[in-house]
Amino acid sequence: MWGIVTLQILDRANMDNVHQPPPFRRALPDPLEIERNRSRIAAEVLPFSRLNLFRNPFGELTLRERAELAVPLPEVTAALRDRPPGPFALQFLGHPGRGKTTHMMALRLRYPQAPYIYLPEHGPLPRLPLGPRIPGFHDPQPVLFVDETQRLPASTRRRLFSPPGMLGTGGPDLLIVGTHEDHSAEFAAAGRAFVGIHIRGITAEHLAKIFRLRIQACIRDKSKPVPFLDTPAILWLIQTYRDDIRGMEHHLYACFQSAKENGAIDPSALPVTPWPPPELAVH
């Protein structure tokens, strides 16, 4: 063992005689190389900087972003303004991708403290805050958002749609739901006043405003031009996707991914792909 230790000490002592590389001397930076590196990094890290955007405008949004960029139908404002006194329901009805959830998110800006409950297609359903809520012991539930209510059992919907009882055993005072199935008969049977808004069809003017806001929200420098959708592009989207806004967004995402310069975006230049894909389709 002593021999091994001696060899290690000798080896360390001999390290002083090993050839050492010359000291590093920092070269002066090449301005042209710096500029080339900046351009390369911008292209790799900021791929949309060439379009004066900080991201693809038609990528996935957070719920907060979707709410802030929503363009609600005028019927929504009228329904809440003219609602009768007492328990009331606002129903958003429509096929997937038409804007039911977007409208609900926009209304959450008006009622930020209200719970929003999404009912998944698969897996256990979350519990609904239906009471009992005893005055003086439990806070009242004045407003409640429930998305995809067609997935609830009929018995649960009856409890949700029923007006609040003396002990708060029914639903909220204001119930806002999104559904693929019309609940009008169930609301009437429960004794709850309601307004149903069927989201279907879209005008070129309304669609252009929706997509213009999406692009404006991603601008890097407002003094410089950005890609845009002209009237022929909007009309092509409506002709191709009808009122399926989610399908349009999916298509425009691919258009902006492949865009190389500013100017009018031509959505007809890319092939139409079905949306949602079969594995994500809602049945």
C-alpha cells in the first residue's frame, strides 16, 4: 500500500514537468461574425421574427388569452342585460370548434370569481358545487360555468338546473353552460328561466375581426408590417371550413409556420387536412 501511495505522490510531483498549453489569449471579436451569429440565433430561437411576430398567432392559447381575444356575439350581451329576475341559465349550443368555450371564457372576465368546471369525455367527472349551502355557514354560489354538460347523468343535470332551495341545495343563481345537446326542455322542467344561443354560421366581417385580433396580439414592433388575411382568404376559409373556427385555426397555424415573409397569407396554397383528426374527434 505504501508503494502505491509513493507512486501517486511521485506522479503528482512529475506533473510540473508536463508540457502545459500556452495561456489563452482572447481574440478581438469580429463584428461581421457577431452579426451572423445574431441572425442565426434569431432564426433558430425567434423563428417568427422574420414576420415581425413573437410566435405563431394560431398556436394554442391559454384560457386567459382566449378570453381576452374573444369576439362574443351581440346576443350574449343582450341575454345577460335583459335576463329576468331569479335563477337564470345561459346555454351555448353548438358542434365542436364553433366557439362555445371561447364565449364562456370571455364571460369569465365579467365573473372572475366564478368556478369553471370542464367535464372530460373520459375519466371521472369532477364534483359540482351544488350544496348544501346553509346561509351563515356557507358562501353562496351565485355564478357557475359548466362546460360539456351533455356528459352529465340526467339526474345530476336535474340537480344542477334546479333553482336554489332554502338551504341552497339546487344550482347557482346564474348558470352558464356549454353543450352539444339542447337542454331547453330540462331547463323548463326545472323551472329555471333561460336563453339558448346556438353558435352556428359566421359572417366574413366577424371572422376577419377574430383573426385580426389573433395576429395583432403577437406583433413584435407595431411600426412594422405583419402578415394579414385579406378578404379572399377569409372567404376561402368560410367556403372550406364553413363555421368550424377550430379547423380554420389549425389550417392557419400551418400557413404561418411555412410563411417566409410579410404580406397576404394565402390559405388555399396549403392542402386541406381534416380537423379534428379521427383520434381526437368528439362523437
